[in-house]
Amino acid sequence: MSGLTLKQFQEQVSELLLRHRSVLDVLSKSQQSSASVNRSVIKSVTECGCITLQANKQPYPEDLSLEDAKALIQTHINGELCENCADAITVQLGKQLFYLSALCNLLELDLDDILDKESKKCSTLGLFNLS
């Protein structure tokens, strides 16, 4: 592991971002990179076939414990990403992270602080964080 911190990455992005310095450009590139992540995952299913999807209503009986419910809920993914698909998705997630960092820079927000606040919120709210 390189030991690169979010702060170091955010500083590196700040030094590299020359062409898209407008917040509007960064927002549109961020949206485009998000769509590219989605497309890469979809291609893993539709073109490569290394993973398949089987989506249906999630079973969630009310009398289950939280641990049992977590074990019961499915990802709808069957199989594992092949090396090529994992690489393609990793590239697209990297671009998405780049534009997230760029947006933080333009708005003078610290990605480390955002991560810390979100982690504390997750710790406080636990399983109820995203309900």
C-alpha cells in the first residue's frame, strides 16, 4: 500500500486540474464519470458475463434479528468480476474519485473531514443511517 492519504490525493488533484476549473465543468465531469462507472458494471454483465444479476424483492421478515436480516439480504450479484472488468471499473472509480476531490477543492472542503464526519454519523446511527 502506498500510504497516500486523502489529503495528499486532494492536493495532487488541485495541482493537476487545469482545464476544468469551473465548478460547472467539474459537476458535469463528475456526473459523466458516475455514468461511466455504471456503464462499466453493466458491461460486466451484458458483454463479458463474468457476473450475472438476479434481482427480486428482498425478503425481510419482521421477526428476524438484525444479524439474521443482514445475512438474508442479497446483493443480486452472482459470480465474480474478471480481471479485465475489475480493472475497467477501477479506472472509472478512480476518475470519479478525481472529480469528487476536484469538487471539494473548488468548494474549499476537506475530503478527510467529510470522511471523518460521515464515519462518525455511521457509527452513531449504525444500521439506521441509510433507512
